[in-house]
Amino acid sequence: MSRATVPLETQGSTVIAKVEDDRYLFGKQGTLWVFSLLCLLMVFDFADRLIIAGLLPYIKAEWNLSDAQSGLLSSLLTLGMVLFAFPVSIAIDRWSRIKTASLMGIFWGFASASGAFAQSFGQLAASRALVGAGEAAYAPASYAWITAAFPRRRLQLALDVFSASQPIGMALGIALGGFIAAHYGWRHALGLLAIPGILVAVALYRCRDYRNIQPEAPSAGRQKTSHWQVVRRNWSGIVRTPSLLLTYLSGAMATLQWVPLVFFLPTYLNRIHGLPLQHASLLTSGLMLVGVIAIPLGGWIMDALTRRLRNAKIYFSVSAISLSTVLYAIAFGGSYDYQTQYLLIVLACFSAAVSGSGPLSMTQELAHPAGRALSGTASVMTLHLLGSVPGPYLAGLLSDHYGLGHALLILPVASGLLAVILLTSTLRYYQRDLQKVGHYKIEAS
């Protein structure tokens, strides 16, 4: 069954909201099939992205790298994502979310495998930047498709399950990367883990997408606008929505809190506590699996609370991020055996992961349906440009000067405090901004 589109109606400057159809866009079975492929591709997205963390000690030993240089391998990947995110997001909205995601998956898979042939730090760094370029805007394309395809009563859970694919991929990349590197060498790890992601991306290519929505120009009655006019109008709507901008910035600070930790934790456990590298990689991958439970649990809690209190997701997320920041301060601010410290880090990661889907859903619900991919891209660019890109490099610089333990104390605490302040500030604008957004029925293609 398809959903008929409802045109944009205005009354002065106020948008008259339409109730969205509460059904699966492609039928339940068809929707869940495409959703499963998107989740699988997200798993291999993050496996290819985080595999370097499990391989890092081997690469450092081969090329005698500093911690700052090691951090650049992650930062350059993220920079590649940032540089290509907006051009790809325009292709998504103009052409197809599904086909664009599929082609990106094929590209980043081959780019990741090419790192197996690197003979220098520069060549490996270039291959990681290409992986980032391939991963640009994949998540926003998926967010837009999921938001359109799932009924409203299941949207938060669907976004949470999709987001839970990220820690599964991180755990897979770090654990398998460390295992393969220990037995066959780090180059084999890069090549072997790229193969399944390419196969999933190929299977995704022929799946169904929804038709692009073209808003009508308020000043021209029912006259259709061009694609570039739609992009400009959606971008104008984003920059004039304070709660949306604050949500982007809060997400960036939350990213700055955990990315350096995940990237350097295998090295930290090996260097500070003397754990074997394979053991340290397994512990780090286990840390990532916390999100598999925490992210959907947080979405379920926020769905339940929001029925009673309109701003519940914000209050809940602020509380969870605050708790995670305190736990990180305790974990890295004292002297413990590795079991105690690891438990504190697990609790901190669980608290942070529980909060994640609230701000994520805000990036979609506060944007016009035709601009959801653009809003998701703006969010991803902000969190990467201010979080993922500088995070590992800053942690490496701090480590080179003050030690890795101090680096993993300073960044999580400072960025966590900023995330709390920014997300709390959205309370002033959230309900007003939400009222400006119309809701539309969407048609399957």
C-alpha cells in the first residue's frame, strides 16, 4: 500500500500540519527487508571505520608512528566524510537514497581494502581518507528513508535499532581486526573485512525508495520549485531553527567525548595496564556492544516518557550525558586495577549510549520532510568536523605532552560538560520550532 502525498499548505507564515499515515510505507515485510540491509551496511560501515583502532599498535610498531600521527588516521577518514557530505546529500535528495547508499558502500569497501597494499604512512592515510569519502552521508540517507518508511509509533525504535548497528560494527571491526592482525598481519585484516560490506551494498542497490517531495512555493500558489530552490529553502529553514543548530553542536561534543576514547583504548590498556594487544582489542569491542542494549533501551524509555511530557527526551538525554561525564572523570581521574577502571568505563559508555537517540530524532523531526537528508547531513558534518576530526588528533597531542591517561580524562570531561550545556539550551526553543514543521504523507515509488 502506498501513501498519498499531501501538499504543503500555508496560512500567512504558519504551516498547517497534516497527520502522517501510521503504516509501513512498503508493507511491513518489504520495509523490514530494506531496513535489515541498511542496518547490515551500517555494521560494516563502522567495522571498516574502527578497524584501525585494533590494528594501531601493529602499524605504530612497523612505521614508528607518534600518537598524534596515529590519531590522524582516524581524523583524515572523518575529514573525507566532511568534505563530501554535502555534495552527496544533494545527490541523495535529487536522485535516490537507496541507490546512493549502495554505491557509497561499494566505494568505501574497496577503499578500505586498498589500505592492505599501503607501503607507507602517507599511502595508508590516503586510503583512510577515501574510506571517509565513501561513507559520506550514508547515515543521513538511511535516516531519511527510515523516517519516511516506518509508522510514527515505531520510528524512535527503528532509529535506535539502526543506531545500534554502529556499536556492533565497532566491536566487529576492533575485535576481528585485532584477531586477524595477531595471526595473519594487519594488512589481511583490512582486506578481509571489506568483502562482506561490498556484498551487502550490491544487494541493496535494487531495493525500493520513496518519491522525493517537492515543496510548493508559498508565493506562487501551486507552482513547483526547482531542486536547487528546494535545497536553498531547506537550508534556510535549518539555519533559522535554533533548537536544531544547538542539537547539532551538542551531538558534536558528545562525539568528541567518546571517539578519542574508543580509538585509543586498546593502546591505553596495552600501555598502562600491560594487557596483550588481542586482549585489549577484545575488551574494547565488548565496550562497543554496550550500545546494542543501551541505544534501543534509551529509545524505548524516551518514547514512553514523551507520551507524558513533551520535553522528556531532552531532560532524559541531559541527565544521561551528565552521568556519563561524571563516570569518565572518576574512571580516568583515579588509580585503579584494569578491571575496576574498565567497569567504570562500561557504565559511562552505557549512560552515554542511552541518551543518543533523543538528539538524533530531533535532527529529523525539526526538519521539513524534503530536507531530512540535508538536516541529517548537517548534523553528521557538525559532529564530525567538531568531534570526530579533531578528537583523535587532540587526544594524541595531549598524550604526547601529558600522557595518554590525562588525555582521556581531559577530553571526555570537557566535551561532556559542553554537550550538557548545549542540549539544555534547546529547551528554550524546541516546542516553538517543532510547531513550525508540517507533517506529510509520503508516497512509495
